[in-house]
Amino acid sequence: MSRFWACTASFLLGIAVCGSAFWFSGCGRRQVQPSEQSESRLERVKQTGVLRIGYGGYPPYLVKGGKPGEVSGLSVDLINLIVEIWNRGIKIEWVETSWDRVKADFLADKFDLVVEPLFRTIARASELDFTRPYTYSGYGVAVIRPGEKRFKSLDDFDKPEVTIVVNQSVSSHDFVVRRLPHATLRVLPTGNLDQPLTEVMLGQADAAFADVPSVTRFVEAHPGKVETLFYENPPVLVGAGFMLPQGDYRWAAFLNVAIDFLESTGEIRRLSQKYDVPYYQTSIVRSKPK
């Protein structure tokens, strides 16, 4: 199987913007609401010289190392490049979080943004803001055991005798709930994104649904142990960008311009090729001279 399906689509530049993977829990401490922010994070970063970034881990976009704050990957390269062009005096502080508490950590003002590509969905947009996408990916990919003959289409999974396992509140969880309401669904915590796929490999479930990057990583780590359906043509293709708190429009505008600039200079394409992830090029349609 190829590392990622090869595809390049053309989108108008005006189109606004995952594994990934999350949703949110509450927090016992008092939370800082967007309206309580007295200044933009843009101004605070410029004044303090510190940019705090939350991370949970989503290879190949962000790979956690052996020590706290030790990270690498496409998203890390991208934000480092933004800071390098913007102001080399700014220091990045990496703050570890988890996908089931990221909203609470945002509202507690523990960090300024998350750079791992997070799918822009209606539910998430009601709680937090996103930049325009810097990558696109698919979800709703099925993982089954080798030789499984029962499944050819999505409708084949939508039966009570079929047990499907997914991580809680990830994009594929919502997809299965909406698209396969009759299947027997088992939901796992979001801490280990590979766990649903592992349960299929071990024969503990009939199928798992996940996003393309997660499936790609698992298949490469366990060759011949599972098979996939809808990998080359996922049921859902969605843009993913940085995530930030709601209401900070100056911060969001700055980040959107930064992403636009790095796309126009070819840096996002270069990083996508470096890490072997899909790249969808935006383009400007120029009128012909008269």
C-alpha cells in the first residue's frame, strides 16, 4: 500500500479551512472565556517573546520524543518556519496535553495554539477556532482482518451483528454514529489512537474506523496483519489547520496570513513532500490580458 494516496486538487484561494483525533472534557478550575482576554495573544507573544504550543502527538505531523517538549514532524517544522520568518527572538514552549482535555487546557490559558492538523468540523467550530487548512486528509477508513469477506460497502457494516470499535469523539466516531447507526459500536478513550486498530488485529472487533494518517501508520507497523477498505477514496475529505481559542481575531488573522504566505512560497508543498502527506494546492485564477 502506498504511504498516502497520491492526489493533487485545485482549490480557489478563497476556500477557508487531521487523527484527528479528539474531543473535549470539562475542567474543575475557573476557565478563562474568550471575552475575558484583555489583549490578543499576538500582542502577548510579541511582548513576552514566548509562544506556548499545546501538543498531544499525531505522526507524522507531530512525533513526541523521549523527553517532554521534544517534538518533531511537519507541524513542528511549519511553526518553526513561521517563527523564524516572524521573529527569531521568540521562544517556543511545548506544553503537553491530551486530546480529551485540550479544550479545558485552552480555556485555562495553558497555551496559545495547537499546531497539529485538526479536522474542522461543525461541533469543534462551536467550541474553538481554526485557521485555514494547511493540509487535507480523509477519515472513515475501515480496518478489517485479512481475508474478511463480509464487507464490500459501507452498508455491509450497518448491521447489529457487526461490532465496530472507534476512539471516543474523534472524527471517525462521529462518522460511524451518523452513517452506521445499526452497527454495534464500542467506544474507547482517545489516549491511544492505535487501540481500535489493534483490537481488530487481535480479533476483538469486526472493524475499526479511523483517519488516513492513523491507518497508514498502523498498516506500515503491522504489515499483513489487517486490511483496509475505502483507503484510496475515503468517505470524508476535510481540511485541517491550527486550533486556537475563540474570539482572538487578530491572532487568527496573523496565523492565516502566515499559512497563506508559506503556501505561496512553496514551503507547505515542500514539507508535504518531505513527510509524504497529501498536498492540495490552492491557486489564483488570473484573467488573460486584453
